[in-house]
Amino acid sequence: MQIGIVAKKIGLSVDAIRFYERNALLPRPPRTRGGFRQYAETDVETLAFIRRVQGLGFKLSEIRGLLNLRGNRLQPCAPVRRRLQEKLSDVQQKLASLHNLERDLRLALRHCNREMRKRSAHCPILRERNPSKPEGAK
């Protein structure tokens, strides 16, 4: 299969496939006499796997490790489970940070709304002294 066909089949761009090759996530395929890359069905499966685990938030370096495990004849589940747990923990931490950010934004917006009711409104965000907390926050 040529690169364009593989790209359409997987839903990736040709550039993305070349990027994965350059970063050693996908082995460089053999070429035809005309110089075209010739991909096998295993390459398509590997690309689908890369796309799937990228969708789970894995970085290229992490994907490389997963590909190594995938290439292992035993394909042990414990290391994959550990990586999934670590990724879940990272996501939970990011969610907690986002919830804190949401709370801070809501508080800042309340301060702005309160100030807007005054005749000579002065933006509390622009005048606050401690940039880490909105004025009046505890």
C-alpha cells in the first residue's frame, strides 16, 4: 500500500505518517523501484494503535515504550496497566487544577460584576495588588 492509501485508511495525514517514521515509531517501509514507500497491513495496525493511544493522552516517548511492549511476544498487561494508572492520575491532577482555575475565574467575575454596579467602576482585576488571588479573596 502506498502512503496516501494508508493515510486515508487510518485518517492521518501523509505528513503525520512521515513524522512517525522520522521519530522511529513506525519502521521505515521498503520502497518500490519507483521510490514509493510500500506499507504492509502491520504498518496500518501500528499506525491505528499510535493514533488510539495518542487519543488517550500518551506522549510520543510513552508511545514508543508501549510499542516496545506491543512487540514483545508475551505482551504483559501489568506495565500497560501501570502506565494507564499514571496517565489517569495525571488527568485527575489536571482536572483538579482546572476546577481551581474555574473557581478563581468565577470569583474574579463576581468581583467585576459587583464593581460594575457602582457609578465609578474600577476594575478589581486591574488594580489588585496580589495577582495570585482576586481582591477580597481569602
